[in-house]
Amino acid sequence: MLYNFTILSPELILIAIALLGQLIAVYCKKTHRVIDSTVILCIALVAFILQMPSFEVSAFHDSFVINGFSRFFKALVLMFTIANIIMYRDFCKISNNEIKHEFVSLTLLSTLGIFVSISSRDLLLLFCGLELQALAGYALAAFNTSSYKSSEAALKYFVLGALLSCISLLGMSFIYGFSGSLHYTTIATLLDPAANSINVGLVIGVILFLSGILFKLSAAPFHMWTPDVYEGAPISAVTYFSTTQKIGVLAILFNVIHFIVWDYTQISVDLIRIAAGLSMIIGALGAIRQESLKRLMGYSTILNVGYVLIGITLHSSEGDYAAQIYMMIYTIGAIGFFACLIALLGSKAEDATFRDIQGIASNRKTIAAVATIIMFSMIGLPPFAGFFGKYYLFYQAVAAKEFVLVFIGIASSVVASFYYLKIIKTMYFIDSEIEVERIPTNRGLFLITLISVCFILIFPFFMNNFRI
Amino acid sequence: MSELPILSICLLLPLLSAAYIAFFVSQSRSPNKQAYAMYVAILSSIFTLISTIYLLIKFDYASDGGYQFVERHKWVKTIGLEYYLGIDVISLYFIFLSALLTLICIIASLFTVKKYIKEFLLCFLLLEAFCIGAFSSLNLLLFFLFFEVILVPMYLIIGIWGGENRIYASIKFFIYTFFGSVFFLISLIYIYTKAHTFSIPELTQIVPTFSLAVQRNLFIATFIAFAVKVPIPPFHTWLPDAHVQAPTAGSVMLAGILLKLGGYAFLRISLPMLPAASAELAIYILILSSFAIIYASLVALAQTDMKKMIAYSSVAHMGYVTGGIFSLTKIGIQGAIFQMISHGVISSALFLIVGILYERNHTKEIDKYGGVASKMPILAVLFMISMLGSIGLPGTSGFIGEFFSILGIFKVNNIVAVIAGFGIVLGAMYMLKLYKRVMFGEITNQNILSFKDLEIYEMLALAPLVILIIYFGLVPETIIKTFNLPVEGLLKVYDSFK
């Protein structure tokens, strides 16, 4: 029994950090000090996770598993969470908002949900993890209590999220009803196409269940919430949704596909293929007329999730690898972009539009250059990381003869280049109409943008040795 | 003794000085850091030019085929990317041209660019490095990398330092080219899935064995990418906008080097790798080229803006290039290569002259000029030589290129050749009209009375180009005979299709 808990230790430590930090923050007036120590503890936790075994170890009757995959993704997710927390702290500092530890606790709890779901091999445990992640997310979206927009966004997110949770729970009950088990491997054997009969109930269950996960990944046709929530929610929460949450849910999707529907290609592949194509089209076309930058990033997320899903439809280890590195490159770029936005606009980043960044490059040369590099990487221009991610992904897709998706992919990337260029254009080519307020350089944001841009620039040099 | 990695030096010198300007000069607190950036840029481009001249001297023109100065290092194994450089005669001249034109551009814009001079120089150094990289890479993916990344500095050059309508022009330029190159990317990926290598010398052995249908698809996909770059109508509409809006130096690089990338890619990729499809589809491209020549010349005739007229004349002149290449005859291809080099020099000179006039009168409208020759005699002479080169007067470099290209086309199809020949007449019409209206006649605009003749830096920028126009025109043989071996090597595969 004790052994089981040692395997669970990262999760236990994380929950302890989240709750104890909250407790201390109530009594300690210097909240940012508490947040600093939380960050340091989390960094230590990353190191702790990275030294855990890479071979497979299971606990609690095989319902909780750790291995190299979960180790990598937990460490990555936690690193993103740390970056999110730092960004929240610095955003409050720049915009003179009151800093609240609740945000940090909620972020950590949401991350805890992702942790549990990544390791779970049991549908019930998975559902608990996903719900924990989602509930904390709803609260994060509503965090800006003084703004109607934030409440509206949270409400939309909550209503849709709850609906889709219900649907995926319905799917799970289908699966349980027809297979008699909640455990991944048992379900997988029943879904095996080599077995004589394929159970229609199971198929419906899996489809409903996958829809729930695709919703969290904001893949079309379950993307409706993304632009609205991104526009309304506080920017720190949006950063969390578009980076940490997406990476985490992607890992969960991998698990589900690998262990439940792996051999049963047709249903999962067709569903995900449709989702991939739709996401790319909607993400590319939806963003063109957007004025709000956060909304634009929402569509950009949808678009890039579409690319990632191409990798998943390939059903090969190379395809998965391509999807993973693509997602990683995109999220690192996205977090860098949000950090740039906060560093450029301060409190105005909350509802930033193209008007706000007009001609900003003349005053803030370095940050504008960094944002430009990130945008070029997202367009997929060589020699930045985004190109290599996209190239590897398309290469695998062409090798697997997924020509339709590749065609949609390249067409949408041309369309998308328009709105990424629009950001560069607005920063550099248009003279500013409004007086730009000087925002002091901030060390935490600077660090995040620096890491992001360094990764984008030097990724091609270590891509060779980069294996998950 | 191991050989000096001279190609890497040509490539890295501008790149490193650009990085130096970006990270050190820009951050320094010195009051005259702009002057400092200028010194760095000029020195670095002079050294790059010297290295390319060293290449010109050291190159073994007598060796048969084969790439020289080869450097090969592994880079990203999983996707077949290598750092693989090497040149043959064709790339040699373009590398020299890139280095020369960059130096000229930097000299010409030192006193004319008013804002963000450091960033301007940085963009040009990057552009130079990427162009040299594209012309010297022997790995297809590396080539694509450079081919694509050239967009970034050019986009910024047009967008930041361009004219009134620069934003529209820059975005149009970017999206057009990006649209073309995604097709190139997809065909690259397809080739790699079949051949498992990106090395161009190996691919020229492997890809021709693909079936005709596959080759045809690959050819069409790559053709779109290169046709946008060249540009061949109907893919040309970005060019007039980009040229008119770009700053003078930007136009020079665009016309001098970037357009040549398309033609170079035809020679390096389409022709040797996809022989069956090239032989089959060549006639359509010939027709397209002659259409381009006539159409662009007629449009140029109707322009009232000097830069737009020269931009359309570029489209027409590049028509001879594609025509010559796809005549698939030795003389045609030789003419096409020569035409690319000479057009690089001539159009650069013309754009520089327009820039010089613009500096004095702040307009590009032809009607606002007239009688400039009496005030600027030196410019009038230089303009005359460049203009005659553009028309293709014997004795200038333009003549040789057009003559050889048309000769090549004649061997394949008489009608197309005659149509293309008409282009020369039309070219004479619009260029002479331009020269007459701008240089001769009454001085109607009072501004012109106060025009000063060329400054010393303008002379420095223009003189080498004009000297080259005459030199190429008088002794073309020195250059054309060096093309013999590579062109014969290129056409060896086509013997079976005749």
C-alpha cells in the first residue's frame, strides 16, 4: 500500500503545495512572497518528477500507471504551469491589480487534474481528473470578478463544459454497460476488431467519450466556446487554457487512443480526421476578421490543434511524435506571445486589439522583434521551430497518404499566414495613433519570452536528438 | 592542408555581422552607433564580395560537371536536412551578383534611408546571406529553407521602408510567394518519402526514374512555386506592387537577385530532376513565356509610373529566361542564364537611377520630369547605357541574352520565337519613350532646374553596374563558354526525348 503512495507522490506533493500555499496566503500579507515560494517548490517538483522511473510501474490495481510518457508530460505540464504562475504574478505587478493566491491554487489544482488523468488507466479515475481540471478552469475563467465579460465567458465555458462532461460520462456509461469494465485494457480487448463481433454500443460510447476530450482540446466542431472564453477570460487564464491545458489534454487523448481504441482504427480515426479538417478550416477562416488579439489566439489554437490531430490520425509512433513536438512548439510559441503581449501592453493586454499594438515596434524594439520571430515560427517559415514541426508533421502525413488533410493543412497555413502577418504589420508598418505608455521591463516576463524565443531559434539544432 | 570553407565564409560573414548589429551595436549607448552600424555593414559586404571574387578566381572552369567547394555536414537526420554546400558555374555568378548588389544597395541607401538605418542594414545583410545560401545549397531542403526565409527580410524591407501603399504590397508579396512555396514544400516531402534523401546530386539520379504521372504532378507543383518567384503571368501581379512600393535598394535586390531564384530553381530542380515532365510540358511554358513577353511589354507601354514600367519590363525580360530554359536547347539555356545575369545588372541600374531621380523630385510620375539631361549629364549617359542594355542593343549585355534565348526558341517553335521577337520591338518602344520623356524635352517642372548631378556615392553605386553592362556586352564569350559543360550535362538526359 505504501508503495502505491510513493508512485502517487507527485500528485500528493502538488496538492500539498496548492492547499498549504492557500492556507499560508490567508495569514501572510505578502502574497507575492508566497507565490514565489510556490514557484520554487514547483520547480523542485519538476526535478522530482524527472527522476522518477521511466519504465512502467502501476499502482492501485493497475488503475494508476507511471512511465516515461507520463513522466515527460507531467514535467512539461508543470513547467508550463510554473510559467503561467510567473506570468500571473508579473501581470498583477505591471497592471497594479491586487494579487490573489487563489489563482495560483486553482491553477495548481487544475494541473493536478491533468496529472491524475495522464496516469489513469481507469475511466472513473480519468473522469475525476478531467472534472477537477475543468472545474478549476471554470473558476479561472471567472477570475476577473469586476468584469462582466469574464463572468459571461466563465458561464459559457461552464455550461458547455458541463454539457460535454455529461456527454462523455454518458459515453463512459455506454462503455461500462457493454464491456462490463472501466479498465482500459479490458475495454481494448473487447474493442479489438480481430475479435469476432464489434459491439455497436461500445462504438457509440467511445465516440461520445472522445467528443468530450475533443471539446477540451477545443477541436472543431466542439470549438464554439474557445473564442468567447478566450476573449472574456483574464489573460492569465487564457494563457493557461491555450498552453498547459492543451498539452495536458493532448497527453490524455494519446492515452485514450493508445490504450482503448488503438487497434480499432476506424471510429477514432474518422472522428479525429473530421475534427482535424474542420479545425483547420475554422481556425484559419475564423481568425481573419478578428480585432481582439485574445480572440485571434483562440482561433489560432483551434487551427493548430487541427494540425496536431493530423498527427494523431496517422496511428503510427512517428505520427504521434510529430503531433507531440508540434504541440510543444506551438504552445511554447503561444506562451511567449502572451508574455510579449503583457510586456507590451500591461493592463491593456486584458482586452488588446490591433489598435493597441499599432506602431509599438518603434518604442519596444526587442519585444516586438521577439513577437515577430514567434509569429514567423507560427506561420511555419524556416528556419524557425514552427517550420520543422509542420514539416515533420506533413512529411509523416504524406508518407501515410493522408493527402486530403495535408491539402487542407497547407491551404489553411497560407490563409493563417495572413493574420499572423497582420500582427507583425500592425506592430511595425503602421504608425501609432495613441501615446504608448511606458511599461517597466519585467524580469519574469523577460525570462519567459527569452526561453520561448531561444527554443524557437535553436530547436533545429537539437531536433536530431530530441526524443520523448 | 584542408581547404578554406569559402562558401561558409560567404554565408556566415553577413549573417554574423547582422547578428553583431542586432545584439551589440543596437544595444550600445554610443551616440554614433548608426555610423558604427554602417561601417560594420559596409566592411562585411566588402569582405563577402572579396570572398566571392576569390571563388571566381579559384573556380576550376575546365572540370566537367560536378560541384566544387563542397562542404557536407549532417544536421537533422530525421528529416534529411544536411548542411550541404557546393557550387557549379551557374550558381557561381549568382553568388557574385548577390554580394555585388548588396554592397551597391548598402552604399546607395546610406544617405537616403532616414529611419531605422541599423535595422535596414541588418535586413540587407540577412538577405545577402540567405541569397548566397540559396544559390549554394546542394540539399533540397536547405535550398527550400533559404528560398523561403528570404521572404522575411524582404517583407520587412517593403513594409517598413516602402512607399505609401507599402502594407498592401508587402502582404501581397508575402502571401503570393508563401502560397507558391507550400506547393514546393509538398512536392519536397513527396520526393523525400520516395527517395529518402535530399541531396540534389543524388536526387538528379533518383527522381528521373519516377513515373511520368508522378513527375508531371511534381513538375506542376514546383512550377507554381518558381513561377511566382520569376514571375510568369498569371502569377506576376505581386511584382508591380512590390517594386513600386519597395525602397530603391529593395527593388534592386528584388529585381537583381530574388527573381533569379525562380529561374535558378528551374535549372537546378525542374530540368534535371523531372526530365520527362519537362520535355512534355515545355511547349506550354514556351507559349506562356511568349505571352508574358508580349503582355508585360504592352502593359509597360501604358504605365505612367517609372518604377512600374521597369517592373513590367522585368516581367518581360524574365519571359526570355523561362523561354530560353524551356526551349531545352543548349543555346537557349545558355542565353537564359546570360539573360538572368545581365538583367540582374541592368534592372538594378535602372531601379537605382529611378531612385536617384526620386530623391531629387519625390515623384515617380513620368509626366513630372522632362529635360533632366541638361541638368544631370552624367546620369543621362549612365541612364542611356542601361536603357539601351534593357532594349537589347548589340554591344550591351541585354542583346546577347535575348538573342540567344530567341535563337533557342527558334529551334523548337518558329511561331513562339517570332512572337517573342516582337517583344524586343515593344521593349524598345517603352524604354525609349521613358528616356525621351524623362531626359529630353522642355523643363516644365521648376524643381528640375535645381537638380544636382550625381553625388559621389551615387556614382560609386552606379558605375560598376554600367561597366558590367558594357563588359558583358562586348566580351560575352568569356562568360558564355564557361556555361558549356554544365549545360551539356543538364541536357544529356533530354537526348532520349528528342
